[in-house]
Amino acid sequence: MREELLSIIEKNSRIDLKELAIRLGEDEINVVNELAKLEQEGIICGYHTLINWEKTNIEKVTALIEVKVTPQRGQGFDRIASRIYNYPEVRDVYLISGGFDLLVTLEEKSLKEIAMFVSEKLSTLDSILSTGTHFILKKYKDHGTIVDKQIKDEREVVSP
Amino acid sequence: MTIPLNDSITNIKPSGIRKFFDIVSEMKDAISLGVGEPDFDTPWHIREEGIYALEKGKTFYTSNAGLKELRKEISNYQKRHQNIIYDPNTEILVTVGGSEAIDIGLRAMVNSDDEVIIPQPAYVSYEPCAILAGAKPLIINLKQENDFKLTPEELQNAITPKSKILILPYPNNPTGAIMEREDLEKISKIIIDNDLYVMSDEIYGALTYKGEHTSIASLEGMKERTILINGFSKAFAMTGWRLGYACGPKEIIKQMTKIHQFAIMCAPTTSQYAAVEALKKGEDDVKEMKDAYNQRRRFLINAFREMNLDCFEPFGAFYVFPCIKEFGMTSEEFATKFLQEEKVAAVPGSAFGESGEGYLRISYAYSIENLKVAMERLKHFIETLRRRK
């Protein structure tokens, strides 16, 4: 049940328990227990909502920042990563293979705020060698969902 | 002036589905539960292979039997899933959908006055194709009490000295019924004893929700007397590509290839290249779609239970077949009223043969959200009917 359960709630975490149990062909109590276990084991880390902010009046600017760092003795990249992810404005931090080390995403109200964060907070941290900031201009697809997709059934209404 | 028309075709009634389609198309904003095709788009990597084939200029006929590479992959697929070995050179023919394979398969096998045994409710093409091939259809009316399986008794009682072919349409459209290995074993004895041949339409084979699908051709002594029909439409969500195939004894495939060669030349080239990709790398997509169908199936069965609507539990295809006999209407009356009052279209069971009377075919090739709304409306509809009684 675990894999199928995860794949359903990955797409829709708001699904009600009863429906979830029916779709999985399981008793509700088993589903509740499994969900609790998944949370305990840290497999389910949170429940988020996918929002297309572009359709609201609220201004949001997102940036992807490439960061090159000097790994620290005994701790590798973990220490510097924790210095970065502890800033609440930082949304994601990934260790990346290739031309740079860390990929940081940041969401702010304006371009200026992002610039301030990079210049004042990020690049002044010890062991940061360089940063490269990319602003997101348009979001097409997020978490496997095509953001502005019009769903239209192209099929004939009745067929054998 | 007399318009030249052939009597066999003019005497055949148009499909009952067509009639219902005309009513539905005039109804605006109706929800449909009436389709017989997947709601998923063809997986992108398969579409891309089709596009790539066009880009490379693969725009010519293939050999009559189909691309060699595709026939090899079909052979691998049957070996992998059913452990049946078909020779790609002589025992496989690629056709324009499974429906072409049904048509030319029957034409290649029957002579006039041979009987073709057709268990119903079933897909609408078998009976007309048998008639057009010059044969006589012999209908077996299947029963809900047997979960719409073909029982050995029903088969034994139907057989006459003229019976030649048995159509075996499982997993079944419209009932969703399946035949498991032990069910097939029981009838295969009778088939062999009476020297029948089987046309096994396994187009929904990959969509089986109770164990894995078993082909009758995989049973002992059955490969040599079975034409196995399958295709890409349902499993890989490729209905519009029009691609199916037949596997069977080389003597029959040879004659089928002749009809195919004269009538069609070859199946669409682009589709054949896409299908190679589907068989090589599409198994994960099939699993993902199958899981989604299975969740919807459970959802519908549960919804019927909650509204006390009589329905046997189907384990195949993407249809449920609830019984509406308690309302004292024909399926066509029920479906028409349901459409007019609740704006939901479902196909009357009678479109699939006499024994479908009193049932409704509901397709779950729709999103759960869609099905939820439809089930609320069905609940409202039958509660109103029950109160009126």
C-alpha cells in the first residue's frame, strides 16, 4: 500500500481519509496507521499547496542562486548548507554536482530584496567563493503540474 | 435509378451506441461516462518516437505484415507476459486496430453456414463481422450470477456440429468481467473435444486488477487453435493511432495477411514506430495508468454499494456494469432519462446484446473528480426513482 498511498497524496494531500481508503482498497484504520508511520519515519515531511502566485495581486519574485563554496574540514558541505537554510527566506537548498556546489532558491516580494539578501547575507558568509543569481521569469510547470493547463476532453462523448 | 447496395450490410442494424451518441451530442454540458477509450494522453516518449519517425522521413509503406522490429517486440511481449512463443516471421500480423484483426480473422477462417459462437454482452463488432464473413452468429447470453463468465455448461449446450469459432472477449467490454486460468482450463477441454477454434480478444488484457491476465493461448493444446488479438489502444492509451495485431497459427495468419494486403496494404507507419517504443519502454506507463483505473474502479464499486445499487465486482477493462432492473425500465429508457434529468451519459447495456438489457455500462476512463460528480447525480437520480415508486 505504501507506494500507492504516497503516489496519491503526493498529488493531492487534501484527499479525505475515507476516499483514500476506498481507492486503496484498505480499511481506514490501516491507512491512518500507515500515514502516522510515514510521518514518524520522516518520509512524509510536510503538506504543501501549489499556488500560482502570478494570478494573484501579490508580488513574488523567485530566484535560483548558484553558490560555489569551500567545503570545510570534517563537515563537508553540511555546515555551510545549514548556515544558508536557516534563513527563513530561503526556500530550498540542494547540493549539486557539476559547475557549482549549492543551489539555493529564494522567494521575496521584490528584486531588490533578493539583491539585498545575496549581497548582504549570502555572499558575506565565510567559505562562499562566488554566487550567480537567476531570476525566474515565468513558471510553466511546478511539481509535475502544468501551471496554466486548460483541461479539455478531446474525446467523442460516447464510443464503443 | 437503383442505388447499388449489398443486402448483407443493409440488413445489419447500426450500432446501438451510435443512436445514443446522437442524443448525447445535442445535450450541452452533460457529463459523459460513455467512452470506450482511455482518458490519458499517449505517454510522451511514445508520441515523441512517432514525431521522430516523421522527422526522419519514415513516411513509406512497411511490409504487409508490419515492421519486422515491431513484430519482434510483439513476440517478446507475448513471451514475457504469457510465455507463448510466436514466430515474428510467420505467426504475427500488425493490423489497423484490434478491430481490423477481428474482421479479417473471421473472414480468413469461416465458410458460409459455419457458426461463430459469441458470448454476450460483448463489444459491438463481433456479430456484424461474423455475418459479413458469411457465417452464422450463435449468441450465448451470459449471466450476472456467473459474474458474466462463460461457463463450461453454457458453452457445451450451445455447440452444434456446425460450430467452428468461439469468440472469447475477456477482459470484457462492457461488463468488465475476466476469465481466470481455472475458468479457461474448464472451457479449453470442451473447445479441444469439439474441435473449435478460438478468437481471443485480449485488447484489455493489460488492464486486469486481480492477478495477471491469462491468455487462453497459453494453455496446453490451445496455442494451435487460437487467434490472439491485442493492440495498443487500451493498454498504452493509443486509440487514435489505430494499431493492433493478431498472433496465431501460420496457416491462418498467412490468409489474414492476404486480406490485409489487398484491403489495407499495411498499418500506419508512424504508429508502428511509436508502438515499438511502447513495447520496449512503456511498461511503467501501463502500470501507472492501471493503478489509476483500479482506484477509480474501487471508488465506483463502493459508491454503488452505498447507494444499494446491484453490481457484481468486475476485475478488468475500465467498465462497471450495474444492474438497473429494480427500476422497471429498459436500459435505454433508464439511460435516456438519466441523461435528460441529471445530464449524465452512460451507455445502455442493451447496445451490447440482448443479455445486456437491464444493465448500464459506466466507463471509468475519467478522473476521480469527474466520477464523484457523476456518482452524486446517479445517487440523486435513483433515490428520486425509488421515491416515485
